[in-house]
Amino acid sequence: MTTFAIYKFAHVLGIILLLGNITVTAVWKVFADRTRDASIIGFGQRMVTGTDFGLTVPGIVLTIIGGYGAMYEARYDFPGPAWLLWSQICFVAAGVIWLGLLIPIQVRQARMARAFEHGAPVPEGYRALARQWLVWGLIATVPLVAALYFMLDKPG
């Protein structure tokens, strides 16, 4: 196996982990929140944090290392051709939304969930944050899907 193939494998694996986890997490978190059962919602919120550290972060790391490693092995100059530049812009845009909006929302939700997980009612503030998390999560996913398109089709 060539060095390029190893980097490309790491890159694709990273994208699978990243997109797969954020998609599945959103689905089961929405369904957990819809139960209105504090213990289920609390468990779901803990799992969001756990899977972010266990799957999303490694996915991001593999995507970056694999992508730039493959770019180096393919002898692309930084930032590369137009499709590669747009992929990087989309990836960074999604990261800015996640770091600037979604992570702070998740942290507030996790703190609230610790308080209500053992029987207290779920406050309306948590539900409002859950709606914001879903909307911004969907918005942040769009540039990741666009980056995937640029990676696969290589337009321009």
C-alpha cells in the first residue's frame, strides 16, 4: 500500500466517522428529546458528549491528517485546485459553526441535563436549546456535505 493510499484511507475513514456520527447523533437525540422523559433525555445528552469525543473528534483528526497527507503525496500546492480550496473552506465553515455555536449549546444542555436527569422535570430552557442545537447542527452539516461533493466530483 502506498503512502498516498494510507492517507486517502485515513481521510475517507475520518469523513465516515464525522458525517456518520453527527447524522446518527442528531437522529437519536431528537427522538430522546421527544420522549420528554428526563432520564432518557439526560442519557441522550451524555451520549452526545461521549460520541463527540469518541467518534467526531477522531473523525476530524483523520480527515485533516489524511487530507493534507494525501494532498502532500499528490504534490498539490496549498491550497490546491479550486475543488480542494472549496472543500477546505466548507470544512472550516462547519467547524466555526460547531465551535462557536453548537459546542456551547451542548455544554449548557449537558449542565442542565445533570440537574434534571434524576427525576426533576425538563425545563423549557433545555427544550429551547435543543431546538437551536438541531437547527444549527443541520446548518453546519450542509458545508460538510458540500465538501464531500467537492472531494468526490472534483468540479472545475
